[in-house]
Amino acid sequence: MKTNNPVKGSPKTPWSIYIVFLLLAVASAIGLDYINWSKGKQSYVLSILSKSREPEKPEISLTLVVLDRLSTQGIPMPSISRFKDKAGIDHLKVDLSQDEYSRLGSRLKQDLKDAQAKVTRQEEQEDEEKKYFLWDVQRHEAEKLAILFSCKKEMPEVTKKPPVPTPQYKVALIMDDMGYSLDAIYDLLSLQEPITVAIIPFSPMGERTAQIAHQNGLEILLHLPLESINNTEANNSIEGMIFTDMSEQDIIMTVERDLDQVPYISGVNNHMGSKVTPDESLMRTILQRLKKRNLFFVDSRTTGKSVAYDMALQLEIPTAQRHVFLDNEPDEDTIRKKLVELFTLAQTRGEAVGICHPLPETLKVLKEYFHLAREYGVQPVFISKLVH
């Protein structure tokens, strides 16, 4: 029987083949990683390598360095102005106090040093009102910045005037019979004084006068027409007038209509009324309507027999009464004397109420002399400040 020879072992694979396969695998991995990286996907090899190629962050401009320090020191932006000159150099002008400049200086220089910059020139100038500090700043060869610090000089304490005390006496002036001309309200506004406007209901320019007065901060009253002893046709022709022979219901209806005619009112004073204001029953009916609307009342006192002021006090309605008529006689010299009388009465009583009308003579005297109230130690106020 023939015996076969044993099979010899297979030859061993050379190490060089393994190295080739390993290199091929690494190359494939790098190739796939590059494809992923180029498509924006996650890369492990190239992302590490790309870090070394990232550009350096740009330097912060010198202007921003300074603005950041100014903001940190609490310097408001409206105090800083900025412009470029023809050479392209940034200029900053900073308005601040000398104390703020003293606190800012050393810290700003350190900030500039940290930013690889330095102050190449520093000058001081001054005029009567301000001191100026000029800095020229440079970094490298190209970047330059000019800063002008403008510091207002602090005046010595001894030169400051003491505050003017507010006058302790008060005077209120009411301009009656308004609503017939817009010229009157504009003349009144030109005085720039707290004069109260009393507007007749149903007057042709009454509503517009009230709007203009309100827009310009003046106080407004309804100038309520009441029957007078002098029963002339001209007096009785005023629409919205209250007569003594009216029923209580008619009085109430008339008062309500009159109140609705003039917008923005805070109170009421009477026009004429020498026949109505002495009557307690009539005045109670009228005043109760005012109380329902939270309005105050000023008794014009067209008669010494008026009970209107006392009746308003009884009904707990804020009230005041007239002390001086300025222009019963439309003469400039008389009106001027009455105005002085009003001021001196305010000195004596502590407060006083005057009434006048939009006459040319009155407006002329007021323009020339009403501002003298303060020389008498008298403060002009709206009538609402004097009701009690």
C-alpha cells in the first residue's frame, strides 16, 4: 500500500503586504474625512489641522477702546461727538467735568497700552469758560486717533447767587367777557402770566377761545350771565342768562346748557348778577348745579348785597370773591392805579382777586406793568389757588 507524503504548510504572508493594506486604509479614511469636511460635515482629522490655519481675530479700533472706557466711566453718549477728517483720522470730542477727566486719564492710558497703542502728544489749553486737553493716540504706523476733552470750569462757590425766595403774597387776575374775539386770547397769551380766562356761554368764539387757552395752559371759567338791576335791552339779550322770574326747573336747565357750552372749565364766576346774587334761594339753586359737577365758584361781587360767596361756603363749595375791578373806568392811568391797589391789597391780606376785561387800555397796562407784581413781593397765580 502506497503512502502519500504529508502536505507542506502554506507559505507565510510577507509583512510588507500588511503595511500596504494599512496605508491604503489610512488613505481611504483621510479621503472620506476630507469629503465630509468639504461638505460641511464633521471631520476628525482636518478639523484639527484647520485650527492652525484660523485667522487671528482683528484688533478692536482705538475709537472703540476709548468709547468703551468712557461708557464704563458713566460719560453719557450725548456728551461725545465723533468725526473723521480729510486724512481719515478719527476725532472724538468729549464734554465732561474736570473731576471726571482726572478719574478717567490714567485708566484710559492703561486701556490704550493694553491695545498696543500710546499717547504720542498731550496738550492743555483754556479760555474763560473751559479747559481743553488734547490727546494724539497712535498704534502701529497707520492707525491714529485725536481726542479733545472739553471741561467746563467750576466757578468758585462764593460767586453763586442765593436763590430768589418765592413771594409769600398771591394775586389772581380774571379776564372776564372772553369769547367775542380771538385777538383777546392771543393778546392775553403774549403776557405769559397765569391769568384766568372767563368765557361767556354761546359767545361766537367761546369754544375756540377755550381750546386755545387750554392748549396753552391757562385756566378757564364759565362766565355765567345773571340778570342785573340795570335791566337794559342789551343786558337782557345775552343768550343763556338767568332771570329772577324763571322757575327753578328753567334755572337748572339754563345753568346746565351754559355749562355745556364752554369746554375745559374748572369753575364759574358771574357776569353781572346784581339782581340775582342777593337772592339766597336763586343762588342755592345755581350753586347746587355747580357742586354736582365739582366746580368752584367766584363771586364777582357786582353788588355789595351779594350772598353768593357766603352761600357757596354753606354748601361747602370751594369759593373766592373779587376785591378789585381794574377797568370800570377804561382809562390807562386809572387802570394802572387799580393794578397797584390790587398788589398792595395782596400784601395786606396775603392774597387778592382782581377782575378785568379785554379792553385795549387794559391789555396795554397789563403788558407794561403786570410783571411788576414780583417787585411788590406778590406771586401771580390762577384763581383756583385762592379758592377756599
